[in-house]
Amino acid sequence: MTLELSEPIREAIRRHGQAAYPHECCGALIGRGARVTEAVTLPNTTDEEPRRRFLVSAADYRLAERLAAESDRELVGFYHSHPDHPARPSQHDLAHAWPFFAYVILSVRRGEPAELTAWRLRDDRSTFDAVPVVA
Amino acid sequence: MSNKVLIPTPLRPYAGKQDVLEVDGKTVGELLANLTSQYADLRKHLYTEEGRLRGFVNVYVNDDDIRYLDREQTLLKPGDTISIVPSVAGGAGPVVAEPRTAPPLSNEEVQRYSRHLIMPEVGMDGQQKLKAARVLCIGAGGLGSPVAMYLAAAGVGTLGMIDFDVVDFSNLQRQIIHGTPDVGRLKLQSANDRIQAINPNVQVECYETALSSQNALELFEPYDIIVDGTDNFPTRYLVNDACVLLGKPNVYGSIFRFEGQASVFATKDGPCYRCLYPEPPPPGLVPSCAEGGVLGVLPGIVGTIQATEAIKLIIGVGEPLIGRFLIFDALRMRFRELRLRRDPECPVCGDRPTVRELINYEQFCGVAPEAQTSAPATVEETTVEELKRRFDAGDDTFLLDVREPQEYQICTIPRSTLIPLGDLPSRLSELEGRRNIVVHCKSGVRSAKAVKLLREAGFVDAVNLQGGILDWIDRIDPSLPKY
């Protein structure tokens, strides 16, 4: 299974990651099936260290679901950035992961957007599987 | 009595693909219990193994979070709508170990690694293990150069490199991953270019940072093997302790002048660096390569031994250098081997470890700023500008150079007299009657010791030249060669 992310959407995620650096950014991915048609930027509401953590508030989550439902699309997943860390899911990501969602991770190194990867939680919650990203 | 439950997108596949369900329950807890007994697959996503609602599962009754009501005891009225709202969170940190599958080799890779593939000890299996392997190299300097280049050439899939330094002319005599055009560039950039040129199949992960107790565990976590190419004791103990705490092999190497050492520490049941050296040497006793020098090819030999050991550990062949401490003497061209055992009393890897987390290694090695504040008052100093002004004014300043003769041959400040620091106590008589003594060395450390010694011997007006001859070259006479 792949995840379809067009170049303009990737670019929007990169710009968000760059603007939020050195903090983590986050946002929702809305679309149909495996095709993302919109990346919605959301505030990082973590009260821990925002350089290493992100949190989407319950209110923002409900907003994302509503945006999707109102336009007859679905919430496909979320994206977030890893400032100066590889674009690989952390233990922290695993502990907080939801099934079904695609998790897109952008690495931002020294303020510059770097690699972008996508992941899905395994059904038994044991790990993530990489999802090939296509344009 | 039944209430509407709104199911969030990620949980719908576990709830019959429905977004709204009708579920019975007098309280939120009862309703969720009924829900998860009806849809058993929901349970592991809503509850921990201990049966508590997961911290990132928010439950709302109408528009109120149950945390602000009576939590799971919150009573439900007919017509209440219950929403399960995921809080989406995460962040950078120790990465999740991916299940290792043997990555297939492309035709280009088969051709590239053919001299490995035809040896039964490596073969396709071994080469695929190399491709799946993740090795972290600490330092892109003398040892890091051959380690990174050979591991890249051998086909190690992911190579991490930690360094924050810039390539300097004085590195080129031994750090062969960098070239003359790289002087002034970040070592990581230069090393990355070289590795990509050798083998573009290698994924290089660069960490431009100083390794510290705060970041070591996180940096090491995603790697299988750590190769220590550091040049100082605090980092060496830090690497060792972090490897023991994480259970990752530490492929150790060190070099000084004509002598090198290598071993593999911190494997299961094997000894660690602290089993050999429980305590660091007093600061200043063992000079660094910058102070004592090093033969340029020496890191080439020791680094390739480290690369060999890393490859053997990955493939799982041969006898690794575990429990053996290899000492190489380039002048006599001899290898010696010391037997090492894990010390049951070792503070880190012993049976009753006392070090269970990373500590302050600068302090442990006695080089912490805190340790220095309790030292005797700092010596009187002067600057190179002041020295130049005194020379120009034609006063009777006596400039004493306490470096070694071979350093004196490289460059000198005019009007200086050479008495190496080691000879100074026995040659004090040569200074009889001198006044206004200014003492210098390369950077100001050895001359500070000399000033202290001179003042104790009665030369009460002796002062130290701040920054030594390096400052003189930078700020007064840039025509002199720097070393």
C-alpha cells in the first residue's frame, strides 16, 4: 500500500517544517483512500519540549475530522517533523500511534527540510511499517 | 438505554466500518466495556495491557472531556453523544527498531560486492547483513576516515557520523577522508561527499553535534554497532558507558604518536573499557595527539582494524576482538595482545553496577570547569599586542620559549630563548638576573605551568603569554607557519 502525496502537498509540509524549526510542526492529512488532497497545518500544543514533541489537541482533531466529513473526504493521517533527527518513527511515536492512519515524518536538519517518509502502525501495535510515498 | 458513540476514523475498521454506533451503558466506563466486548479489536487501541484507558484516548460526553466530569464513572443521560477523540502525539527520539528483513541486492550491488560474494564466509547472506546494518562512527577524523571509507566500500547500509569540527590543514596528514579543497568545510560535509563518491548505496546520517550525556543514548539507539574514533577521555568513557547501558558493541580504537590500541567492548558477557581502566588518568598526564603528535598512517592501521571488527560482528564470522586488547607499536612493527575479562566489580558492566545512567564525564575525568575553579589563582598574563608594544618600545623584556626543540624549528617569535618545560627546573640558573620575563609556548598551557614554577623559584614578575605563539601568528605576524 502506498501513500499518494503530490509535490505541492509535500512542499507545503516542508515549508511548515522549516517555519516551525527548531520546534516540531504537525498537521492533518485529508483525502480519499490513500490519496492525500490537502495538508492542514495544526498548532503544536505540547506542554513538553516542543523541539522533541508534538501534540494535536482534541479540539483540533475534531476540527480535522469535521473538515474531512464536510467535504465528503476522510482523515487519512497526520504529519509531523523531526528537527535534527532522522525521519523514522520514534518510540514516542509508537506509544502514541493510532491504527489505520498514515504518519508522514519530515526530517528538518539545521533548518532545512530533508527526507520525508510515511509509516503505518502494525495491527498488533508492535512497530511501524514503511509506506512508499508516491506523487 | 443506549447512546450514540462517534467512532474516530482510525478506529472505524475495528467497529464494523461504522462512524456511529448505538451502545448501552449507565456510565462511560460501562458503555466502553460494552463497546469493546462487542468489538474486541478496539480494546487494544483504547486500553493499555493493564486495562487502563490509554492516555492519548480522550472521551467526550457531548462537548465535555470526561477528565473534567467523573471520568469513567460519568453518568449518562438519554440523548448524550459520546465521542472518542484521539489525541495525536509523538515526536523525535529513540527510533523504533524496524523488523530486519534481508534487503535484496541490485545487479549493480552484486557486481560491486562480487569479491565478497564469492567467499563462503560472506556470501549473499553476509552481504545482505551488511546492507541491513546500521553503524555509528563517532568522529570523522583520523580513525573515522578509514572506518567510514571501508565500511562504506564494504556495503554497510546505514552509516551514522557524529562530528562538529571543520577541516583544518593540520588534519590532512592523516584524515584521508578529507582533501586539500575541503579545508574550511564541515568535516561531515566533506566526509559525506567522499562516502557518496565511494558508494552511493550507503545512507549517511550526519549529526553535527558534540556527543554529550544528554544526547548519547538517543543518538546511539538506532544503531547496531558504535565505532569509537574519539580523541579524549571524557568522550571515551561516555561512549563506553552508553554502549553498556544500551547493550551495543563498542568497537574501540585509540592512537598516540607511534602506538595504537584496539578492542571490542560492551558485548554481552564481554568486558568494557572500565574493566580495563576503571578510572581516567589525571588530566594532563596523557597528552592528546594535538599536543604529542601522531604518525599519519597510524590511524589508518587502527581504523582499518576497527572497520574489520565491525564487519566481523555484523556478518558473525571469525573471532572478534572481545576480551582481547590489541596494542600496536609502529616503530618496532609489533602487535601485542592483552587478555581482558569482564570485571564483576566493574561500576558499569559488573554484577552490581553503581553507574546506571550517564554521568558528567568532564567532571569524572577532572577536566570540568567546576574542578578548575578550586585550583590556585590563575597566573598573571599578558597579550601578544602588549608584548609587541614592549618590543617596539625597546624595553628589556626577556621572552622565554618553553616548547620542544622540534616546535622551535617550525616557527619562533623573534628574540625568544628556548628552554623546554621539562628542562626548566635544572636550567633556572640561566635565567639569573633576568627581569620582565614573558613565557610562551604553543597555546599558553605549558607556559602557564612554567610561570608558576618560575614564580615559586623567585622570578616574581614572570608572566604568561596568553594564546602562545598561535595568537602571535594570528594577530601580529601571519607570515609565520602555523602547526
